[in-house]
Amino acid sequence: MELVNKYKKYIIITALVLIAFFIAFKFIKKETILETFSSKPEDNYSYSDGSTKTDTLEKYGFHAVENYVIKEVGEVRRTPNFAAYNTIHKLRFGTKIYTKEVDSTSNIEIDPALVAREIRNDYVAVYASKPVMFSDMPVGYMAKDEFIRKDKFKDFKPEPIKPEKIEYDSGVIATIEESYILNDDGFKMSDDFKRYNKAIVFGDYNNDTHPDFSVLLDNVELNRSAVLIFFFNPEKNLYNLMLKKTYENLLSIKNIKKNTSIVVNAENTSFPLDGVLILNPNNSGYFHIFNTDNDSFMILPH
């Protein structure tokens, strides 16, 4: 007893640690679609003819169909609608699910009420494993356009993932928009996410320790670009436009850090301060370097 009392503190701590590990395992363990639904859906699936199950799908003119999720993230819902907080699980592209569908080869007269239980409001009851009985419970409901049948999935080409639009500082965006609105010359920020996300680069182009930026604008026909370079004015807390130059190609832009080694006119040199490299589709272009002696940009061939 004395031994127990002596180590009572350590016994309690050990027990608490074991309990904590058990709880963590239960919550961290990766869920599968089979584990997503512990309570019954809104419908009462009671079609059994007695204590022995004889309510096979075939008896009602249905059969099980194998399907695959075609959305990057498919949502399984508790009820067949888009209600808030209704999602009970999210399935990745290519996850296998099953549905109950009318068997077109069956001679059984189909009860419309049974069909309505499986498909409602453009949502379909889905199953984690192949249903055999009509009383088998669905794990939830998915929108029709979030999955397709197995025989069509092999030829399915998913839509390319659309990148997230980068959120730039509101002052930077306002400066750019003000520039092309005032000039009204047909150039603006690209509507294409990929180009938009790579259209702005930041650097200290006049070596005053304040962040400046360069931006590419495209025309409507997407065959010309404009390069704008802005310097930050700390006294007025705004950006001043220092360079605007248009080109006859759809360009790309890169930031070149101070002291970066470059080749200009077949000679090795390095940037005295941050600069900008503008590239055309042939991967040739021009370095833009600010000359602090005359407050203007030198444009050198790449």
C-alpha cells in the first residue's frame, strides 16, 4: 500500500497520458467514407418483408452501380440539399462510391416513391460499399455532377485546377488601376489567373530601402504588353510611376536581385541594385536597371 501511495502521482500521470493518446488516435485517425455517417439519414429505409431480409435490389427493379468522384473535392451531404453546415465528408477526385439505380433490363414495375428516395433535388443517395438490399443505408447524398459511372470515368478528363488569385496589397492594386484608367490605352491587369499571379514583382530599384514594384499589363487582344515600374514615395506614402514602356509581344517578368551575375553584350557583369528582366516568348528580352545618376532607366539586351 505504501508503495502505491509512494508512486500514486506517477500512476495518475501515466494513466492520463494513456487516455490522451487513445483520444488523439480516435480523432487523428484518417476517416474513410465507411466511417463518415454514424446516424441515420432523414429517410427511413425500411423495406424488409420480415425478420429475414428478402428486399434485394432486384426485387424492386434496381441494381447497384459503381461510380467515381470527378470533383477535386466532392461533398457528401447529410440531406439532399445545399443547406449550410450540411456537409458530413469531403471525398477526393477518383474516390469510389455506389448508387442504387433503376435496372433498365428488369421487368419489374418501378415504384416512383423508391426512385424519389434515391434521387431528389439533383442529389443522389450514395453508398460506401456495394448495396445488396434496398434497406441498405446510404452514407449521405451527393450532387449529380460530382460523380460519374465507372464506364465513363476511364475516358474522363478533369478540368484543370484553377489557381487561387493572389491578393496583392490594396495600395498596389489601386495604383495600377489608376494608371490604366487615366491613360485609357487598352492595357490592364490580365484576367487570366496564371498571368495575373505572375504579373507583379517587387524590389528596391533605386536602392533607398523602400519596396518598389514592376507590373505587366496586357491588351485585350493578348498580343501586346506594357511594363510599368513604380517607386515608393515614403514622404507621400504613395507610388510614383517611373517607367512605362509598351512591347509588341505578350511578355513575362522577373525580378533580378542586387549583385546577381548577368551577361550583357557577351560580357559578365552584375546588377548594382535590384532590377527587372522582361522576357518575350522566345526567352530573350531586356534588363531594366535604374541609373541613380540621371534618375532614368537603362534598358539592356538580355
